[in-house]
Amino acid sequence: MQETIKAKDLQPGMYIVLPVSWFKHPFLANEFVIKSRDQIDKILDCGIRDIVIDTAKGLAPKRGDAELTRIEDYVNTPPKTWTPETLVPPALRDAVHDKTLPLERKSRIVYESSRILIERLFEDPKAENIAEAKKGIAEVVDLIIADDATSKELLKITSYDFYTYTHSVNVGVFSILLAKQLFKGSNAHNMHELGAGFFLHDIGKVRIDPAIINKPGKVTDEEMLTIRTHPYQGYMILSETNQLTEECKVIVMQHHERADGTGYPRMLKGDDIHAYGRICCLADVYDALTSERPYKQKLNTFDALKLMKERLLNHFQQDMFEKFVHLFSERSGYR
């Protein structure tokens, strides 16, 4: 059932039908489920004030004290299945190779297509899908390495909700940009496999209860112990599907290790943590600090990097942190 509401009243979980043509908005489709406040802001930025929602496919608006929704249908929808042929959005490869697309448009399509790719993979992480996802990720890696202008634009448009899929793409983009800077001129690193590891660093979360992963408040000690199994679960998924290269193994297992030994799962210290794990750790912490969560406000870039320097620097390798800061200082001011 469709009804029209004010765009300012949109909420995550609503299924929308955009009233403008594909060329006049930054999304890949005219109909989809709202996943974040960031998407709502983009809709408002397009000048859209009234919008159609379909309450048979998503949440309905609140009506007084009674919230008449289909939230159970939305939350409990069975996981979708995907084939390698349908996993990677065609728009991703089209945008990567289209030299006529305006820079901002190209970057937005690549970013949103990557998010859709990760979402589909996490819904159906079987062997052939992981292999196909790696091919799609390799296209993004090649673009970031070869095209500085698009790389900088991707850095600017990263979304700041904390959905697992968005977080995975953000960490993937930040990590590849840092690896590009650190390993410039070297042929000793397989950047495609590094990209796969960075984008799939949280794949183990598909084996964690979604109620814990998406809990709106702080988790209990017991729930945290469960969450801390996800690096090992990710290792197992890649091992079972025969997709466990050394690069992926290091990144998935070490992205929560800290230089001072306070990380997990193995509490590694100093040089025992591989450079690839250190890169992903930096990107992961930064994205967590700059992302909106139900129980905390996001930090802007300056405040996040300042906090990392003043309170968390013992978690990171100092010279690598300085290179990470440089990624953002190259932009025209912090956001």
C-alpha cells in the first residue's frame, strides 16, 4: 500500500519511490529501502519535499502513540540468495570504466554499488559468491590506485551510518588509500587480495546473532565476548570457501589487534602485528569514531584524529598513523 509523506519524516526501514528521474538523484535505483539517515539527507538535498512510501515493503509512519508498522516483516525477512551473475551490480563495472561520467557521479555510483555488493555477499557468502565479489572489489582497487581524483572524491563521500555493509566499504576505501600511499612504487604486495581482505574484514559477523550486532545500546560483557569471535569466524568462512589467501588471513584475523597488546583475538603486540592488520585497524577505528550510532554521536574528522592521537596512539604504529592523517589533510580542510 502506497502513501505520500513529507521527506523530512522519512525513517530508516521505509521503502521509498523517488518522484524524480534517475539522473536527478545520487542513488542507483528509484525504489529501495532507506538504510540510514545519510540517505534521507541526500534525498532532502535533492529538493524533494514529498515522497511516496510503500508500507507493504517497509515501515509505515508513526501515527500518534501507535506505530503501525511492518517491522517484523522487515527485520525477519529471510536472507536472500544470490548467484555470481547477480552479485555485482552492473553499474559498478560500468562506472569504473566510463571515462565520460562526471567525477562526483562516478564516485557515488562506485561507492553505492560497492555497498550493495557487500550487502549481497553477506546475505549469501558461499564460495562462488566470495570469488565473484573479489573480482568486483579488484575493479574498485584498480580505480583507486590509478585515479587520484576519484580516490579523493570517494574519501569525501563515504557515508557515516554504522551499518555493517557501509562500514565494510568505508574501511575498504580508507585502507586501500593508505596502502597505496605506504606501498607506492613496490611490486611486493598483491593489492587485489589486500582489497579483498580490507572490504571483507568483518565477514565473520554473518555468523554472529544480528540482535547483538545491531543492538541499539552498549553490549554486555557476554555479548562482547561473542562479537570478539568474528575475526576467527571470518577466517573460518574464507578457509571453508577456499578463499583464504595470506593477505586475507592476516587482515581478517588482525584488524582488532592493538600495538600495546590490548586487542583481540590473540592480544598481539608491536611487530607481531602485520602491516596489513595495522592498516585495517587504523581504518576500522577511524570509521567507528566518525560513524553515527544509536548511543553516541559521530565525531568529525579533526576530532576523531585528535582523539586517536591523544588517547589511542599506543594502539597504532606512529609513522603509519601520520600517513593516515595525511590522507585527510590533503583535502580542502577537515569536514
